[in-house]
Amino acid sequence: MAVQGDSTDHQWVDDHAGPVVRPYAVTGGRARPVTGTFDLISLVTAVRQDVSPEVGLGPEHLAIVGLCQRVQSVAEIAAHLDLPLGTVRVLLGDLVSRNLVRIHEPHISDHSIFEAVIHGLRAL
């Protein structure tokens, strides 16, 4: 029995968000995707519209497929689901390996964009 103030007496509920689930629970403890490396600006598109819950797919996986009916960047997915980027990358790896989403890597050949971003960051 936990005594009030005891270190074992933790609240796993956020007043505004409801139950808090640690990111490693969402990914099954994995920190790296099973396949692929996903840049922040990589574009993700769902391969199918109707994805039924399968063994190994959680609600977050299904939410990603739903979001990606329209092209989304990896950063947008993380923001929409309010999940850390690393967690989203692991989930995307699962979906790519099951052929449920397709990743389109950006091809930026103009380095002036990078220079502008670096100068902008330095100005901050």
C-alpha cells in the first residue's frame, strides 16, 4: 500500500491530456526503426485507404495511415500526433515494412537554401 508522498505513488495522468504513455511503450521499447531513415522533411503517403487493425499495429500506426491519406512530412506527423520525432520514425519504419506507407525523400540541390537557414538561425 502506497503512503501519500511515497516515491512509488506516481500519477500517470496529465490534467489536460489524460493518461500519459511513455514513448517507449508506443514503440515497444524500440529506439530505431526496423527499416529506413526518415528526414524531418521526408514526405509520407499512405498506400491504402482501408487499414484494419493488425497484430503489431497500435492506434498510433493507424493514426499515421489516416493522416497520410494526404501527403504529410515526418515533422507534420509528429506535430499532429504530439509524439516525439524518434517515436514517429520507429512507427514509420513499421508501416514501411508492411507496405502501408511510402516515403518520398526530398532532393534539394540548391545549397543557397541551407545557407539562408544557417544565417537565419545565427541571427536568432
